[in-house]
Amino acid sequence: MSQPERRLDMEIAKTIESVRKLVSAASSAGARIGLVPTMGALHIGHISLIEEAVKKCDFVVVSIFVNPTQFVPGEDFQKYPRSFDADLEICRQRSVDVVFAPTAREMYKAENLTWVNVEKLTEPLCGGFRPGHFRGVATVCAKLFNIVGPDIAFFGQKDGQQAVVIRRMVADLNMPLEIAVCPTVREAGGLAVSSRNEYLTKQQRKDATIIYKSLEKCREMIESGVRDSKTIIAEMRNVLRTVPSIQIEYVSIVEAETMEAVEHIRGRVLAAVAARIGSTRLIDNIVVDCGKE
Ligand code: AMP
């Protein structure tokens, strides 16, 4: 297979002013602007978003910013994987136009007093375990949207609750852009690709495939007609418990748009799991649509 061509003239913008200038020149020339927000340590999940952005847009900005405000105290902000040079190479090979890589000082110049809080949707699932996380995510995305001014921003279904929260923020605040959500990219065994998989040992990586197996069990049960979510969740927990190293944080089935827990499954639901293996926290989800029953 031939290697994709490297883009030699990719720009690296470290300041808000410089990325604005580059985007504004492209917009004036009529380009449709795409933004892929990331925290770097790019992998095939991120690449799928970049490829979609390159397909749909004329000018693509990838932001690489490990956003301190979305980490809860005691989490892995300091040790979060960083691989800037490799990330740049990946972006060049995928014909990205600009990598926006600001410092935390550039993004949060002084004490930050203005926050974006999306209510309700941020309470269940990860919201219950990472207080303040979605406030940090929504705020940094609002800032990135204001800085870059994209026509479309690309997110992954891997972080399903995040995608719903950002979509709602964009709708509620009348932000003039579209949110595209791309499917979750998985390893051969089903494990959702994640920057945090780097923390796992070989055995733990194997163990972690049980998370997707529990979600597949959920899909199977719904497809075979089971509608009581308690029954399905109990069975998913049984599947997860076959791997002793797993510590379950939550197993939930919620309505796909409102994130409200459902008792009787109908319409589009999101089944989501968060679990720890050792000290590594992993999340995954699937959306199942059972139509209008
Ligand atoms: P992160 O760098 O982890 O903040 O992720 C940046 C974006 O990539 C988010 O929109 C994620 O949902 C998305 N992403 C991460 N992992 C995957 C994956 N395995 N498949 C699809 N999208 C992903």
C-alpha cells in the first residue's frame, strides 16, 4: 500500500492570534473549516476523525491541548501521555492544514471566571464520578469554537456523553457550527482505542476486552427482545465480573439524547460502562436503536 503524501507546509500555531489569522485567510478564500479537538497522543481513533474532517472540509485544524480544567484533582493530568512530534507527523501525513497547540497559559490567560455548565446531561454516567469534568470540557470546546470558528467540529462516539453535551451546548448557545460524531474505532478484540490504553499491561489490555463483550451482550439481549434494563444491566455486570481485575464504576442504559436512565427500553438508548483495571479508568458505550415500539 502506498503511504499517504506528507503535507510539508502544515502550519503549527501556538497562539490564538496565529491560528485565527490562518483560519481567517482560508475562510476569506471560501474554505469550509473543520476542527478536530484532541488532547494529543494521537491514535487510529483520532485519525478516523481527522480523515472525516479532511473529507468533509477544505481546511482542517487539529487542536492538541491537554486541557487541565477537565481533569478532576487526583486524576492523571501530569502523566497523561504526550507525544507531540509523532502527533505532528500523523497530522502531516493526513493533510491537516494547521495544528493548534497552545500552552495552558495561552488558553487560560488569567484566572478563569467564566465557565460553561450544561445542566442535566452532565449529571449521570461520568458526571457522577468526575465532578467538574464536563464543565472543563464544555468550556474548552466553547473557547476552541470561538478561537477557530469552524463550520464543523468532529467528535468521537467513544465519548458518547461528551458528544451529547457539546451538541446541546452548541444548540443552546446558538453557536454557528455543526457537530459531527464519528463511530468508535476498536482494536481487533473489541477494546475501544484510547490514549489511556497505553497505561495497560499486556494482560490488562486482554482483560479490558470484557468491557466491549458486556456491551455486545447488551446489544444481543435487546435484539432478542429483552426490554427490561435492570435484567440487561445485571447480565452485563455478570459478564464483567468474569474478569476479576475489573472494578466496575457504572453500567447504565440511558435514553440516547437526554441521558436519562430508562427502565423499559424503547427508541434509541445508550448503554455505557466505566470501569477500572488497576488504576486505569476506561469507558465505552454503544447506541442501540429499537425503533418505535
Ligand atoms: P481525546 O484526545 O481523548 O480527548 O479525544 C479527542 C477526540 O477523539 C474525542 O472526540 C474522542 O471522542 C475521539 N476519540 C477518542 N478515541 C476514539 C476512538 N477509539 N474512536 C473514535 N473517536 C475517538
